Amino acid sequence: MGSAATTPRVFASEPLPVIQRYFEVSLYLMTATGLLALVATGKLDPVASIVTPVALAYKGIRLWRGRAPEIPHRVATALVLGYFLFFPADLWIVSRLIASDAPNPMLYAGLLAAVHLLIFAALVRLYSARTVRDQVFLALLAFAAMLASAILTVNTVFLVALAFFLLLAVSSFVALEIRRSSEGAVCPALDCTSEAARSLHRALGVTSVLVAASAFVLGGVIFFIIPRFTAGYMSALNLQPTLMTGFTDNVTLGEIGEIKESSAVVMRIRVAGDASRAQDVHWRGMVLTNFDGRRWFTPDPISVVITADASGSYDLGSVSMPPNTFYLLRYTVLMEPVATDAIFLAAHPKTIWGRFGPGFNPVRPGMRGYLTITRTGAVLNPFHNALDMHYDAISEVPDVPPALLRAAPADYSQEMRDTYLQLPQLDPRIKQLAAQVTAHDSTVYDKAADIARYLRTRYGYTLDLSDMNQPDPLAYFLFIKRAGHCEYFASAMVVMLRTLGIPARYATGFLPGEYNDLAQDYIVRASDAHSWVEVYFPGYGWITFDPTPPGNDHPSGLFARLGMYWDWFQFNWNEWVINYDFSHQLTLGRNIHQSSRAWSDRISRYYQAKRQATLDFMKSWQARLSNSPYSLPGALVFLVVLLIYFRGRAMGGFVAVRWKLRAQREGKLQAELAAFEYRQMLHLLERRGWRKPASLTPLEFAASIPAPEFAGPVAELTEIYQSARFGAHPADARRVTWLLNTIKQLRIRRNR
């Protein structure tokens, strides 16, 4: 009665405070995860990207301090209805203005306006939720936010957000069910700060983690097992915002310099075999022919359509180079969305595999998939590179010895001269400089190499081109500033070579990038955007020359190494999740089969080797023991020593007591012997299933024996034991022995 008075019980017509608090915190974190996942996509406008985290942080502080909802229910409803009146203005003015530079402005503006409405409704409901209905609606809005973020991005940040969201969703709905079930129940009051409340929170957290982890594992198994195909229903839609530009058939000096200020990943390239063979490769996108003093362009570009064969490969039709003047490079490219039609390849590409569009060919409707090749050799994707792309290619990368290039004849066709010797009106000092640098050279190769060396060693590299808006930027670069970035170096070299009558052209693309030894791929960033020069040598084609001095070294240290791990994760995410299709399933199944067989063979060989080694060892020892005269006595001695080691004390005590019993000629039971015999009785009863608790006295234990045939002998022996042990009244030892034998016989008969 006293303990009941100290534990008050309450009729829980309202939710228990400890469950209510847990549910509110879990629901807030769930909502915050969904909204922050939207912000983390990087596709929202600056206002939404700033207001959302600030509103969530303020609400989190209020919730931590236990404050009530801030907005009345009627006001919240009025705000949401009022936003519906603002929605058309957002769609046609605000969101459309933000999405004006997107490849698909109308579609992106509609999605952005819907996301604005979703964020506004979620924040209003977060600040006003009081009832279960409001809270469930808030959870649905958080789920809608995760779906919207999945539409906007599928990168690894979304994967982390999805994992947290799933965990918090399980936690929130488990707490909601417990909260609902606790209403109307009679239960003891539970303080939110008590140890019991903390234990409940830990139990709910562990349960949520286990359920979420199980869901992820099961979902992963289903994902990798169910057949998948890459031609999705929404593959033709582009919901990306403004993409990186600068690789088109019309490039103004300075555009690539703007790209180089970004560190965003553009491509990840994995090379088959020795990856070091690609450390000097330039990934070419566009090749331009004409220069007007400020921009490079290709007038009237003519393209040839090529289609995929039955195996899905595109033959690019390039003429093979002479033997021993190239090396074969096979590589895989995972390219992020880029606002250019160019497919980035190594020099002299031969074949390419990939899916570059939704599969409909407007030129030849009966054919599926096609690419175009310009007369300068640039490979273009007519469906645009607005989505992640995955393709494989083979190139014959030129590796011509300088001696062969020096011996190449300077014999150019008229078409080659007309196209690749075009020049605008130039500052006469440029031609004089080219002649001065190559005054001692007699071959085309030496002239090109000396101009490249001169620019690389006599000029500096900089991205600060704030003063390059000059009437003649090329002359300003060569004779006044004497510093610039790749566009100016490449343009200067092409122009200088053309003044000497050497066909040259301007190429744009990317440098090799940074090699990640963990993922075994090259990470190509926007900062690796580059321009270089290609010089024509009859018999060998276009050879790359790079006059730009090194400008940006890749970072090193702990954070750079951690970035490599993150990039390895992103590479595998893109390869095995984003681009996962039926071919990946076949590869995965083949790898699992090969790995399981290899492990099975390895385990079998290991078992057989150990089994044979054990048999050989046993045979060897058996032979030694058989030939030794000391084996049998030694084994007996070993067994005796082992028995004494494990049971020595017990055996010694038993022998000593039995010796004393036999030595008592008058047959009187002393206290020590009585204790020994009582322990023997307890041992017999314990084997029968009656173990004496420490809380019972010997007499109480004897009275608790349920079997009548045992009760008499046990009670008598217990009385003799207590009399001899505590009363110092010796008893007849033979009577005690008879009682023990009686109990033993009764136990044996009962077991039968």
C-alpha cells in the first residue's frame, strides 16, 4: 500500500508528455530533412535557399525551449489559401525569370513554382501544427519534399538525406502509434527527464534504426534483382537549371577562363589497363577554324550523321594512323550535364558506345540512336548533354616520334590552306614575333615546338583578365600584359603558326584531370577546362601542342584525400545506381558467380590442406609413440596429473572425510563430518531437481520437499546435522550413512 501511494497513476486522456515530446522532435527533424534535401540540390533560387534553413533553425530553437506553436490554425489556413492566389504570379513572373537560362525554362519554372508552394505550406504547417491531423499532413508534405528533391537531383547527398529521412519517418510514425494507443489508458506518470523516459527514447531510437536499416537492405536487394532498363519515360525531360557553357562552335576569348573558376566535377574517366597512359591526354570537345580577333568559330558547320550498329557501337570512320605511331586507349566516361552538344573524347577516336538520347531519330525514324561528326572531327550529341551520360570509347592516341614529324612534308591541299590558314587583320608585330622565334628552324615540327616553348616559358599564367577588354586583346596579351590563361596562349600560337603558312586550329576541352587511385579514375573538373593547338602533319594528321604553362596544381593533404574517398563513393553511386541497367545486372551476376566460386575453391583448398597437415601430424606422432617405451607410462602419469589438477581438492577432501569416518571406532558423528554428509545430501537432492535456496534455513528446506518418501529421511538427517554442527551433540555416524544411502536409492528408483 505504501509503494502504491508513492507512484501516482493518471488517466491518459491526453498523450503522455514523454511520447508527445519524442514525437514532436522526431517529426520536426523529419520535416527539416525533407526541406533541407530540397535546398541541398542546389537548384532553388537564393531566397528559398536562405529563408528555408533560417525558418527551420528558428523553429528548432523554439521547440528545444518547449514553446507552443506560433501561428493560430485559422491564420495558417488563410496564409496557405492566400499563397494560392500568389501562385500564378510566381509561376509566370518570379519562377520564370529564375528559370530563364535553363535548357527547358517552362518545365523548370513550373517545377520551381510548385516547390515554392510546397516549402511555404510545410513551413506554415510546421509553425501551426497542434492536432494529429496537422502533424500527419506535415509528414506528408515532408515526404513530398523528398520526392521533389529526387526529381531535381540523384547525387550522393540525396542518398544521405534519404537515409536520414527514412530513419526519422519510421521513428515519427512509431511514436505516433504509441501516442495514439496511450490515449485513454491508465498508466503511471512519466517525467520527460527521468531515466525511464530516456530508456524509452533509446528503445524507440534503436527500433527505428533497425527498421530503417532493414528497409534499406531489402530495398537494395530488390533494386539489384529486378530487371532494369535505361530508357525511362522521363528521359527526354530536362529539369536542370543553367548548365556550364563555353564549349560551342562560337567561343569568345575569356569564356573558358570563367569556367576554370569553378571546381564542379564535369566528368569521371576510367581507363582500361594502365591508367598512366592517360595522364597527358587532352579530352577534346570542339575544334574551331576561324578567328576574327576576338572569337573563334566554325562557319557553316557541316555534320555527318552516324548511327549505331546492332551491337550499339558507333563507328566514327577515322582513318587509322601508321603503325607504331599511336597507342590504343579504351576508356569509360561518366559525364555530368553540360550545356554543349560535344562528346569529349581522346584524340583520334575510332569507336564509341553509349546511349545519347531517348532513342528517336528525327532524321531517319526507322533508326534508333545517332550522332553527328563535324568536318573538323568533333563528335556531337544531337539530343544535347542535359542529362548524366555514360559512354565507352576507343581512340588511337597519337604517339609519333619527333623524328618522323620532322621528316613529314609540308605539302598541304588547297582546301587545307583555305580553311586552316585564315587570319583576320593583325598587329604586324605578331608576324614579326613568329618569324623571330622560328628564325633558326627548318621543319614544321621545330617551328611549332619552339613557339609552344617560347609562350610557355616567357609568359605567365593568370585568370585575372579584368583589363583584357581591349580593341586587340591578342596583341595586348603578347606585348603588354604578357600573362593570360589557355585561350590566349592557344590563340597566339595558332595565329603565329598561320602567319608562317602552317595549318593549325584551335581545340577546346579538358585537361586529363586528377587521378584518384581509390576509384581508379580521373576526376575532371570545370577548372580543368582548357584550350590547346592542333597542328597538321601530312601522313599523321592533327598533332596536339600545348603552349600554356602550368596554372593550377591539384590540392593535397588530409582533406584532399578525404575528397578522393568521397569521389570514389560518387563514382560507384553513378555507375551502379544512377546508370544501373540490365547490362550492369549481367556484370554483377557474373562477378558474384566468379567471386563465390573463387571463395568456395579457396575455402575447399584451405580445408584440404589443413586436413592433410593434421593427418600427417597425427601419423607422425603415432609413429613416435609406437616406437617409444615411455609412451604408455607417460600417458598414465599425464592423466593422473590432469585429474589431480582439476579435481584434486574435492577428491582430497572426500578421501580425508571418508578416512575419518572409518577411523571413528566409536561411530560418533562430529561437526565437520556432519557438514560433509549434509552437503552430500544437498548434492543428491539437487540432482533430483530440488535445489536449496540461500534464503531458506536447513529446516525450512527440509519441510519444503514435496515428495513424502524423501521428506522423512531428509528431515531426520537435517536434524542430526544441526544437532552435531550447532549443538555440539555427536550423533551415530552409521545412522547418517544409512539415511544417505536411503535418499540415494529413492532418487535412483524415481529416475527409473
